Amino acid sequence: MEQNNMLAMILAGGRGTRLFDLTKKTAKPAVYFGGKYRIIDFPISNCANSNINVVGVLTQYEPVELNAYAGAGQRWGLDTRGSGVYVLPPSEKDGTKFDVYRGTADAITQNIEFIDKFNPEYVLILSGDHIYKMDYDKMLSAHKANAADATIAVLQVPWKEASRFGIMEIDDQSNIIAFKEKPKEPKSNLASMGIYIFNWKLLRKELLDDMKREGSSHDFGNDIIPSLLNQGKHLSVYQFEGYWKDVGTIDSLWEANMDLLNKNNELDLDDPNWKIYTSDIPSLPHYVGPNGKVEHCYINQGAVIYGTAKDSVLFNNVVIEEGADVQQSVLMPGVHVGAGAKVYRAIVAENVKIDPEAVVSDPDSKEIALVAKRVKKGE
């Protein structure tokens, strides 16, 4: 497959406040998922698998860990001549210091010079906090076939959730005739996935024009896309089919992890034809002790189980001591569950210690507990 003339820019600067303590010191795209991955692995792996060789990762809040992780392009095979993953924090230009990206569109505007260096014909804009697998090369082919100025990847969402998304109305040729960001009364349930392909020359001009517009929020959904529609530009949709999850809340992050336990799950992280690449953890194989019991779990290397684990996702170097019971939970790297402890329906953050005989939540809880600090018996 020949290299396409498209560059990707991943918006990875969100605060992730709905993930609470998981994002206090870690950028949302660097949060752990699925036993050994981080969220950012998915869009970057999709780029590598889609024959996109240049990927810009736009970071902002709590960027240190994410910058170091994303900057190591070799884990995705993007460190060879003519390819790379570039970390792009807010910049200084013409004596003006930008402490933050002032909107999703402003994040791209601040990096126009970076994009121009590669002279792409097309630019792919991605969100850095979704779990999914997608061939962007097929989306580009559709974009070209439709002779579109911009193409937006979409999927149908439940009507009750439609007001959370950018919603589109289309004609019978899949052309966008109306777009509204997070409408109170949606007229459609066709939702934007936050994945856009733009003809770069057009987008470049629009971004510079947007910077001059008084009152603009410099956002793709609120400003850029409506402006292009008002100008009569040809905007088309690309219908996505497959697994996609916005993991912006504790519940949705837990649900996405639990989805992996379904042997028929659409994400299929074991698919050899579409690998999700991540860092290689130097750990021993997982071990189940003589009295250990494991049922319906997703287990990574280095996990040691002397107690019971059921319907759970265990990251590397997790330890579950004798007599402990872990059910319907996500234990991130280095979690230690003491002897006789009980952990139910929870996400336990990296390196947290659950003391012997301590209890976290209960099997019938409707809420997912987030544990981000040591739990002592009786707490």
C-alpha cells in the first residue's frame, strides 16, 4: 500500500475531569485500558495501520507522562525515516505565549507551521480519548470519491444520548445539510465521532479566518464546520461500523474494560490483522497459585493470583493475595489486594494497596467505585 498524502493530528489536551483522580496527575489519553494499553494507543495504532506516517499529538494538561510516552514512536513503528510521532504542546509565536489551546480548532491553528513542513494534501483530525479500531485510509478513499471538502466520521447513537454529540442531518447522498454541536433538541441521532478529514488548503484558510472572527470559540463543532456549511462547502459523512467507546467517565471506562470479557467483543484486541501497539512491559508471565481461582478474566503478564478473580481485568504486576476476592473490577498496574480483602465493581488506580480484610464496594452496587488511594480495613 502506497503512502497517502495525509497527516494526522490527535487532540490529546482535554482535562478529563469526569475521570476524577485518574486524571489529576495524568493526561486523559495516558490513562490505562484493557490490561496493558493506554487510551492513546488506539488512535496512534490506527494511524500506523492506516499507512499514516506523520502523527502530531497535541498535549496540554498534565502532559509530562503523555509527552514521554507518545514521543517514543518506535512502539507504533513510527520512528523510521520520513515518519514519526511528534508531541506538540501549546506554543510561542510572534512573541505571544500560548499557555493553552483555546479550542479544538485553535490547537490546529497553533501548529499550522508544523503541518506546512510536510505539505500534506489532507489533514486528519482525531480525538485522543476514544477506544476503537478504524481504517482511516478507507475514509480517505471515500473522501476522494465524494470529491468532498471535508468528511466527518459518524455513527448512530441512542436518541437519549444524542444531545451529548455533534449531530448531523444529511441528504440521500450522505452530504451534510445541517450540523449542531450538542443540541438540546436533536433532529437526528447521527453523531460526529470527532474524526475529520479536511483538504488542507481549505482548512488552513478557514482556521486563519476563524482567528479573526470576534466571539469565535475556535472549535471545530461550534465554529469551523458551521462556517464551512454556511459557505456552501461540500461536507460529507463516513459511516463507521464497529466498536467505538467514549471513555470519558468512570462508568464508561469500566464498561469498555468489561466489554473485553465477551469472547465475541467487536474490538478484538487479538486481531493479527489490526494490531493495537503499546509499550512492552518487562514482566514475568502471570501466575495462579495452588489455591488461586480465575474465572472469566482478562489478565496481563506479571499478575499473581493466590485468591479469587472473576469477571475482571488485571493489568501487569497486580497481586491478589490468599483469600482475597475480586469481582467485576479493573485493577491497574501494580495494584496489591491484601489477604481476605474484597473488591467489587471498582476501578483501582495504579499502585494502590488494598489492605488485608478491607472491603471495596459490594457485588450489587449500581455505581462503579473509583479507588485512588490506600484502603484500610474498616474504611
